[in-house]
Amino acid sequence: METHVLEARLLNHVGKAIKDFGLIKGGDRIMVGMSGGKDSYTLLHLLRKLAASSPHKFELVAVNLDQGHPGFPGHVIEDYLKAEGVQYRMLKQDTYSVVKRLVPEGKTYCSLCSKLRRGILYISAVELGCNKIALGHHRDDLIETLLLSALYSGALKSMPPYLRSRDGRNVVIRPMCYAPEEEIAEFSKQLAFPIVPCNLCGSQELMRTRVKRLLRELQAENKAVKGNLLHALTNVVPTHLMDKKLFNVGEAVGADPWLDGDEEPEAEPCATPEKKLTQLRAES
């Protein structure tokens, strides 16, 4: 796909997310988290495009956090931001030694590493006068988190596009929540962003890696799988779940996903269980 077409597709995804969830308003000063990966470079590029053309002016500050990982090439990110003329701030705080000390041998570092990074970014956003923090999570991150939460935590939740911190001082936004990872990867490759990989976890087998592999296998069988999972996040039917805080027992009405064939979307749904039984008898 040509670069300008791919850029237009990604801008459309971001524009839709901004409209659907009210992510950006005029007068916002937004911290853009720059990890040095393909997602954060793409997010910054797209937001700069929108900032230049939007009638509702908002300001961007790119922020990178060096967490003390051995050999972290922060200068690569800084050189890019400087060459692009982007307002930026380079932060440095050694969380690497903390993670190494506290996480048992053989366990993954990502959870604690992320928590420490989040705390530093929250404090820095306030110090920089930023009322929002934009992160580069995309469609695949959201659906992977949905499956991770269900499989390993026993909860149906994911990364929200708009999230206010508990103390009310920060708002996290995810403008690329509709954007497929494959489009971001291709765009990043075409624009030759200077990628800085995260090597902290090394060869650790992560639960997210296993979920990614599962999704790839399912997507190979059915191209609609990822899109369907994203749609599921926007099409929740509380009465057909089991959370008693969301509904009263006996409130569920309408089609039953098993009896009425919702598990087979290509098939013509039956209006009632009796009709389904009649159909099955006729086919036998």
C-alpha cells in the first residue's frame, strides 16, 4: 500500500477515535509517550498532522523516559525529535535496578516496569503542564488485553480509549485504538522510523506473546477475528453475562446465543427454540 494511502487510513482511524470518545479538545496540552517503538513514532506523526490541520488548536510535547536499561540508546530518539523540530523532554530515572531487585528470577518484568513508568509519566505530565497523556496502544493491544484479562485474571476488561487517573490529575488517551497493528508496522517501515527495541525482557516467554500467537492462528483461519473482537468491546450485552452488579436475575430477554445460533453468524438465526427444533427435524 502506498505511503499516502496508508497515512490516510491511519488518520481516519485516529480521527474516528477522537470523535467517538472525545479524546482531544481545543486548548489541550498533550504529552506523547515516546518509547522509541513503531507505535509511538506513528502516534506522534499522526497527531502532528492533525494538530497542523485541526481548527481546534492543541499542543504536543514528546516525552521519552530512559529507565536505566543497560545500553539504552536514548540519543536515537532525541536526535529524531530534534531533527523534526518537535517540542520534547528527555527524562531519566533508574527503574531497571528496582525491577531486577524485586522481580523473582524467571518471572516477567513487564507489569512492575509498566507501573513504575506510569507513575513517573503521571508526575512529569503535571510538571510539564500537560492535561493529557497520549499512548500508542492500537487495536491489537486492546483485543490482546481483553483475552489476557479473561484468560489469566478472570475479568472482562481492556485498555480504555479515555482513562482518568484515580487522583483525577491525569487523563490517558489512546488515539490509535482502532488502528490495526499491521498497518502501523507497514507505515513505520515505509517512513523508516529509527526504532529502539525494548530488550529488558530478553527471551522471557510472556503471556501476551502466547495470546498474540493464538490470534495469528485464528486470524489465519478467519480474517474477521480481530475486527470482531474489537467490535465486541463496543457491543456489550450485560444481561447475557453473569455480573450481578450490572443487571437483575431474570432481566435477560431475547435470543439465546446457543439455542438461537449466534455462534454461527453466517447461518440464518431462528426466532425461537421451537422454530430451531422444527428446522432440525426437517433436516434430519
